[in-house]
Amino acid sequence: MPGAEPDTAALVAAVTEPTRRQMLDLLLDRGEATATALAESLPVTRQAVSKHLAVLDRAGLVEARRSGRELLYRVNAERLDRVTRSLSDLAEAWDRRLARIKRLAEAAVRERDARG
């Protein structure tokens, strides 16, 4: 549905794949580029680049504009910033969960050791 926000899992999947992160970096450096131009800088085919761009597009992280017969892609900086903040919030939540698990495990070890 146009305008709908992708869910967190889709966003994480979009940005955790190394080739897609490289593509985002290239687009940020260049401003915009075609799939062909991106493929020249990546160790994948143009078809693979197109598939990765489709994932990034569905996640709202890139936008395309037509220039003649070509599609030029650019990063949706506002969306990328929101995703970065969301991932940071997610990381903080996991850090809190892991700290709680650590405290519980340490308490269990202390209790076990106290019993002998």
C-alpha cells in the first residue's frame, strides 16, 4: 500500500544485508545513480543490484526518478534517518534485555554457590 510504513523486520532485513548497505553508501556519496552504475562498483550483477534496489525501495529507503530511459536512484535521507533512530532504539531495548538476563544469571550462580 503506498505510503504505508514498512514493519521493523522489513527495515532490518533491508539494511542488514551487506550489499544493500554498500549500495546505500554509494548512493549517499554520489547523490544518485542508475542500477548499471551501481553494479560497476559492486561485486554483483546488474540484475542483483535491481533486486536489492527493489528491497530498499519497498522499505522506503531509496526513491527512483526517470531520466529518459533510465531510472536514477537516490537515498530517502529522511527515511534513513528515521530507520537509524529506530534501530538505535531497538539496540537500546536489547541492551536492557541482555543486562537483565545477565543479572538473573549472576543471581542464579550466586544462589547455587551459596547452597554449596
